[in-house]
Amino acid sequence: MATDGPILTASRTGTRRDALVALRDRLASALDETRSGRDLAALARRYVDTLADLAEIDGETPSPDTPLAQLRRERTARGAMVNDERSISDLTTRARYAARRRL
């Protein structure tokens, strides 16, 4: 019979934090071992999510000067710009449609 791994053991006997720590360690190991770009991207996303969950449990607040925080700010800004461009495009389309209806 196979023995339980660290994630299963932590899930059965520990707290949520213990399970997340075990998952974090397993994901880190898998990230080091993988050679597939597709797998690397998926593992990295789960790893970052797990780190965020652990930080939330520990009551940590991310520093505004971390590379991750900077990336989030840039993405948020780009998203706002895209939404503004869509709004302008949408308004332009509506104005053209309204102008045609008046003719």
C-alpha cells in the first residue's frame, strides 16, 4: 500500500494553511522539473495563486513596489485604456447610426 504524500497528509490532519504550504512546495518542485511551456504556465499561475492565498491567511499585504504589484497596475491601466477605447468606438458607432436614422 502506498503512503500518503505531504499534500494529502496536510489536507487530512492539518489546517488550510498547512495544505496550502504543502501545495506550494509541490508546485515549486513541479515548476523546477517541467520542460513544457504549457505546463509551466499553468503551474506558475497556480503557484502565484497559492502564494496569494497564503499571504491572505497570514495577513500580509503585498508591497506596492513588488514586480507583481507593478504588473497588476500596468494591466489595470491597459484594461482601462481598452475599455475607454471601446466606449469611444461604441459612442462613435451609435452616433453614426443615429445620424443615418435622421436622414
